[in-house]
Amino acid sequence: MATPNQVHTLASLRSLLSDIWRILDEEGVQEVMINRENEVWVERHGVTRRESICISNRQIESAIHLMGRLNSRDAKPNTKDSLIDARLDGIRIAAALSPISVFGSSICIRKHNPLLLTLDDYVASGTLTEEAKIVVEELIDSHQNILVVGGTSSGKTTFLNAMVDRIDPTERILTIEDTQELKVSAPNWVAFEANKQVGVNCGDLLKLCLRYRPDRILVGEVRAAEAYDLMQAANSGHDGVMASLHASSAKKGLTRMENLVLQSDVNLPHQAVRQSISETFHAVIFLARRRGIRRVEQIVLIDDYDIVNHQYVFKQLYQAKELSNAKIEVASAESVEEREIA
């Protein structure tokens, strides 16, 4: 619950960025990007356009200082505290003060999807086939360890939330995130959020999770050396792990996982890391955003690791068809109420 000081600071922020908040309150708005003074871009229903909004550099910088205050930080230029990554009141904010932000201080505000979508919702919207939904459900029900991968704004978190909705409500679920976004309806849920300012990272929280008797461990975004801790957790009798990470294909998701594990202090040969990944994770689900449409494009099963040829052995469970121009036009015009996939 917000403190009285946070409530006052948020009110000041809304007043300072009144034109921006007016846009955020519109239906269908997914992201507002303030690139610099008097340059604002808005994404609505997957389509991004520049807006005619006057906003001064002083307003932008004052807003960043208020955002820092909401997270008990003093935003300071030319230090690590010139970067802000925060969540507040249904939105996710990333911001940077000048000169780190080269053309002037900048802010990117992502609006959380107010709808908790299910896998059936994805099928109804046409962004997932019934065949693929059954595959995903079987992976979840059989407690497979799953990586959900995709680029920025491809819909990883929203889809992960839809997968969570499928989990047996009697299971105990633990979530770990840098910024808390996952929504769990199961009653036995503990949410952890990393805090770099006090020295608590996702790796620390993964180690803690093992002492909390989890049935499921979910990691909202694997970004660094905590990838090794995630593998350790998944290999400690805690099947059914789900995690997301940035990658431009299912195969590249495993390559990124390798690179993140190699960033840890564990001194393992590259081939040993690859083999361990193939033994830890059972499936990769790849999501993509193409011309405004977010959808599941590929689901692969990791069968094995070929030591001789140094490559993963995959079995493709699902591959989406190419989008037609007609589908793109229809999907871009969908309203939030008509099942927006964000």
C-alpha cells in the first residue's frame, strides 16, 4: 500500500505530466515514449505515431526526479541514479537523465494490460491456434520447465500470465522479478522483487525460493548471472519452472541463456553449459511482434544435446503461419475489449 508521501508524489507527477496521463487513460494505449523535449510517441493497438504534445526538458527532468522519489531514490545526472526503472499504479516506467540520454532526458511508460488473458483468449483473438493451446497446456500440466522468449514488447509477460492461469490452484507459486508484473490468481502465492539499491538481486531470491517449499518458481525476466541460479533451482527437484528472457527466436533464446550462465562466477566449459541447459529446460515458446501484432510463433521441445556436432536437438511442436495483410489490418483495429494482446 502506498504511503501518504507516495500518494502526494504520484499526484504531483500526474499534474506535471497531465497531457501524458490523459493519453495513458485512453483505451488501447500501450506505450508512451518521450524521446526528448517536445517529442512524444504513442503506441495504440500496436500502431505507433508521433503526438503533437508540448513538453519541456524541465518537465521531463522534474518528472524523473519525482519517479526516483517514488522509489526512495534521488535521481542524479552522471551517476547510476540517473537511470530509473520503476512500477507505479498500473504502469512500468524507464527513464534516463541527460547526458546519459544523449538528446535530452527521456521517459518510456508502458501501460499494463488491465485484462488478465487466458490461453482461450489468445485462441479467440486468433493469435494462438487451438492446436498450439493444447501443446502449451500439456507442457504446463506435466510440469515441464519452460522458457518464454521474444523481443521487447512481444508480449512475454502477458503470455506468461496466461500460462500461470492454467496452473493448478492448489499449487504453491513463487514469483521473482526485477519489477513486479506477474499476476497470480492461485491463493498460495509469494511474490519477490529484486532491489539493486539494497543489494538484493534475482539470484539471491532464487536461492531463497528453495527454502520456501515451492511447487512452481516463475522468473519474470532473466537478464544476468541469475540464469545459473535458475538452472540450479530447476535441477533441485522443482520441475515446472517458467521464465522469460529476451531473444529473437527459440534457438537464440537458448544461446542467450548460455551467455547469461557464462556471466556467473561458475567456471564451466561452454559445452557443459549447453548440455546442462538441454537437460534442464524441456521447451521454448517464442513470441514475436510483427507490424503491431503480438502472437506465439514457435514452440519447440528440447530433445537432447548432440555432443559431436555441438548443437541442440529440437522437435518442433508448433510453427505459426505467415500473417496475411488482411489479418494485420483487422488486428490493428481491435479494441481492448475485443481482446487486445499486449
